[in-house]
Amino acid sequence: MTSKIAIDALSEAEAKLELARLAVELSAANAAYYTEDNPDLTDDAYDALKRRNSAIEKRFSHLKRDDSPSDQVGAAPADGFSKIAHEVAMLSLSNAFDAEDVMDFDGRIRKYLGLSTDTDLGFTAEPKIDGLSLSLRYEDGQLVHAVTRGDGAVGENVTSNALTISDIPHTLQDCPKVLEVRGEVYMSHADFTALNERQSERGGKVFANPRNAAAGSLRQLDAEITKSRPLRFFAYAWGALSDPLAPTQMGAITRLKELGFSTNPLTVLCDGPEAMLAHYAKIEEQRATLGYDIDGVVYKVDDLALQDRLGFRSTTPRWAIAHKFPAELAWTRLEGIDIQVGRTGALSPVARLQPVTVGGVVVSNATLHNEDYIKGLDSKGQEIRGGKDIRVGDWVQVYRAGDVIPKIADVDLSKRPTDAVPYQFPAICPECNSEALREPGDAVRRCSGGLICPAQAVEKLKHFVARGAFDIEGMGAKQVEQFYVDGWIKEPADIFTLKDRYGQGLQQLKNREGWGEKSANNLFQGIEDKRNIPLGRVIFALGIRHVGDAASNLLALHYETWDAFEAAMVDAQKHEGPAWDDLIDVDGVGAVMAGSVVSAFAQSGERASIDRLVAQLNIIPAERADTSGSPVAGKTVVFTGTLEKMTRAEAKARAERLGAKVSGSVSAKTDILIAGPGAGSKAKKAADLGVQTMDEDGWLALINAV
Ligand code: IVH
């Protein structure tokens, strides 16, 4: 399998491919040796492969892989999995909960594509498997790596473990040169029960449900353990692809099956919402007897050309949706209500419950949202639960759907203790005794202590180091709390001076309880690794209210550099003027979010803390998708009048995909106005300003020339 070309004679492309092959071969050999006690290579042959790998890496050091066998001892690196970036992001699905949501899904797609109700629009419908997703990359038919979803952009390299799963082929025949197959790793009910029996006999960990068992088994550093845990894999999607698999979703799934993957037998083609709902009912009926956990049905537009036109919102495709099964319910007693203070100062009530099993998981906490929710009112002041309030001592009905935090659905008034009293929501922050205030229109009461409130400071720090933000290896919630309590870290900038302050001298990290030389050095290295950090992550890590992961990336793409972003936020302070207009013009940023970001830069304490942080970092500017070759990259365009070939939403999304900025109004900055029939004042203004103007066909000719 491995080529015999002399290393000196290898081209760069050949070297890259061979390193990929060697990684798999050596990984498989490791698995066979360490996990099956059945080595399939002699020691000499194994050593020869390892030497060849090292020699290629020496000559082409820039091609060394993240999962290089030279860095691996045994079946997996001893101190965790290496990380691999997904060439195509692994996204999630938006949810539908009832028939109306499914009809709306069909309606939204028709609207976006401009299809009338009598145009055919087919969907596939298949079970949503309750496991964990995995991406398998094949190059020239060889499995080169298997990567978990991780944060969607970067996952963990679990190749050695995936090689032990019998549903996962190691090689493929007659497939695209590059093929990433995506699907779900899961454990059957029978295997789960048997595993838990074995575990409890041995005094090992007993898993709460098959999903946890599958996740725990796949993410074992020792592939021997994975091998002993019977995992399965259903293929249902793909990532990077050098050639299309088929013109339709159904065709692509059939092709994956022909290539040797397990695909779900309950996958069918439907001609619209009625057939989709009928299949949902059929799957729900069979749910208990399938032998594995599913938590809903996934619908996908069948025509892949339409999928392509529909594209993605920030984290979910427009062309697919998960129709979830109703949540499972259980009754239990409310033993108390605790108040937690979050990073934005929100006082969140949490129900402490008498532990109860809901859908196979023991639940002892549930969210109570806010004070109105406890009173029986929603955010608009309308009654919920028939207006019943929640009191300590009540019998409450708990539900959980998927991964979400359990919630309370109902209260049984017939069982209410006679001495139960209405809950008095605190008006003082339980952490710092500052006043807790409720602004008009805000459902949440917030601590007014800002950075003096230790709970806010700690929660901000926890968010800062978490996944999706700085994701600092070796620094989690526990470490943050300890460092904060001891005064070692008070704000994010302090993390980056930790080594200077506690790497040498009288008080050193390595001498703290629970730390040693190696773990201290690992943490310092983990921190160093994150000094170079993409702009989107920095914005997200600041933990500004309303500014989530997706919005942070949108802001980063819009402003590109930290300096431009900061300057614009300062210029937009007055909530008016060009900087403010430009901010709220960013697709996905509304006035509420804009106000929130701007206010973070308006408070001198917070601004100074941000500036101290930025001084420690090298912030990598956001890179727009490669639109080189696009004739409209970097151009500001405006659509006006009626478009006849596509809807406004599709036109906008397509222009943005090609690197153009779509604006709602014509100004001196406008490069092109696309004017359909009925164009009015914008066309006139463009003519006055000398802006290039074209009709829809002219625009399509321009962008299709790409
Ligand atoms: S399609 C672009 N199909 O559900 C999204 N996902 O909530 C492609 N899942 O992360 C996903 N069964 O782990 C798809 N039949 C199925 C699925 C499925 C389970 C999981 C998957 C994904 C999550 C989204």
C-alpha cells in the first residue's frame, strides 16, 4: 500500500498523500497491536513504516500532520486527542416541535426559492439518531482520519477508535478522490444494557443512557476500551467532496450504502409536509422497538441543487430541520430554589428537585427562568400553567428534551402543602449584596455590582476560557474559580500574565496543591497557544450580552480587524450616525444586540479591562471566504424593485457568498444597483450619484461568469 518511491524523489503531493496513508496504516497497526493483541505487522515492518514516516516528515516538515504517528505512543496520544479542523464545518439542525412548524419549514423554503405551492418539492425523512456525530475522511478510498464534531469547526482526532467500529469501512472502492462521510455513532439498547451489567460487576462507571455510553466509549484515550464497547455508525451526510455523490439526497444516501456504509432503513422520500408527518407518525410508532435511541425525524430537501441555493444560516442549514419527539415527563417535589448569578449579572432561579429519572437520566435541577415564570407569567405578562405559581414544597412536572436543561411544565395544586408560601424573589444580589434591578422591558433581574460582583467576574472568566471562546487547554471552570478566589486572576488579561507572575519566584503554580511541574508547564503552554487568536473568538469571549458565537463571527467578518471593530463601537456610542447605521446593517445584528456591544465599550471600567486584554494578544483578522475570482468581491451592492428570477433573500445570500456587501440604501459607497421593475427613488439616486446600475439579468450574467 505504501509507495516505494525514494524519499528524495517524492513530490510534495505524493508526500502529503503518503503521510496520510501512513497515519492510517500505523494507527490500524497500533489498534491491532494494543487492542486486539493481534499484531498484523511484524516489528520490523512496523519500524520500517515509522522510519519512512519520520524521514518524509523531516524532508517536508510543513506537511507534518496534526495526528502524526511520530507524536503518538500506542493507540492514542497519552495526554488527549489531537485536534483537526473540519474542511467543511459540522453544523447542527434547527428544530420543529409540531405539524405547524413543519408546514412553516416547507413554506419558508418555498418563499426563499420563490416556488409556488403547486411546484413539486420533495424531502427525505429519516430518524434522528441520538448519538454523537463523526466525520470520516477518505482520500483515494483510504480512511485518513475520523474526527468528532467538537465545536463544529475543530474536532478531536479519534481515528484509532473509529477503526474499531465494524460499521466503518477502512477502505472504499470507486469513490470520489476526497470524500468525507458524516453520520452518527450510537450504541444499541441491548449492547448498552450488557455494557452496564459488565461495568457494575467490575465496579466501573455505569452510564446513564446509550448516548453517554457511546460518547464515553468513542472518546477513550485507549482504543482497547473502545474496541470492547460495541459501537455502531449510521451514515447520513457528507462534508468535503471532490465529486458529487448524486444529484439528490436520496441518491447520495443510496450511494453511501453501495460504498459499504450502514444507512438507516427508515429513510424515505416524501412529496411534502403531509407525507413527512405521516412518516414521522410511523417512526414514532416504531420508536420503542427499533433497538436504539432516536429523538426525532430529520427532513431534508431532496434536490441537492436546491440545497445549494438554500445554503446556511449562521449555524444551521435552511434545507433541513429536526422534528423532535415530545419531551419525556416526570413528577417530583421541589425542595428549594437557589439563585445563580451569571456573567451578565442575571439572577437565575434554579429549582432543586428531589432526584427523579426522566428519559433515563437522573434530574435534580431544573431552570425556573425568572421571577415572572415562577409567578406563572410569560415574558408578555400572559398566564402560563393556567397562572399557577411555583412554591417550595410543590409537586412539579419536569421535562427534558434532548440536551437542554430540564424545565418545569406543571404544578399539582392538589398536593400543595398547606404551609407553602409564594416565592419571594430577592432584590439583593446573593453574591455581592448589590441591588438587583429590573429594567423596564427586561424579564430578568440583574445585579448592579458589575465587576465588583465576584459571581459575575468568575462567570465571565469561565466563559472566556470555555469552548468556542479562548478554549484554553488545562483551564476550566474549576481552575478559574480557584485562581479567582486566591486573587491570581481577576480579569481575562491576568491569564496572560500568569506565567510572569507565578512561573518563578516565591509563589509558583507548580507548588500549588494539585499542580506539579508538568501540569504547570502545560497550562502556561496552553495559554501561550491562545495568544494568537481569531477576531471572532475574541469578540465572543468578551461575553457581551446578546452576542453569541454566530453573531461574533458575523461582526468579525464585517469589521475584519480588532482596531476597526473597536473604533466603530466607540463611534457608534450615540446610537446614531454612520458607524451605528453600519453596525445595525450587518445581517443578523439588530438594535438590541448593537446597543449591547456598544455599551460594553462605553463603560470605562469594562473598556479598560478589554484594552488590557487586547494588549496581551495578537488578534488574527477575520478572513472572508475565498472569493478571489469573484467579480463582485468587496463591492457594495443594493437591490431594488422586483426581482423575477429569485427572491430578495436568496439574491442577498448569494451576493454575500461571493464576497459582496449588500446594503439597503444607495449612497456614494454603493458600487452597483440592481434595479428590477418598479424601481423608484433608489434608481434615481443611483443615477444622480453615477452608480453603476443593471437589471437582474445583467447581475446574473455578471455573477454566473465566475
Ligand atoms: S443531518 C448540516 N441527519 O443531529 C446538518 N443529523 O441537531 C447535517 N443527527 O449534529 C446533519 N441523526 O449529530 C442529520 N439523520 C440525521 C441525524 C442527524 C442525528 C444529529 C447530528 C447533528 C445533530 C443536529
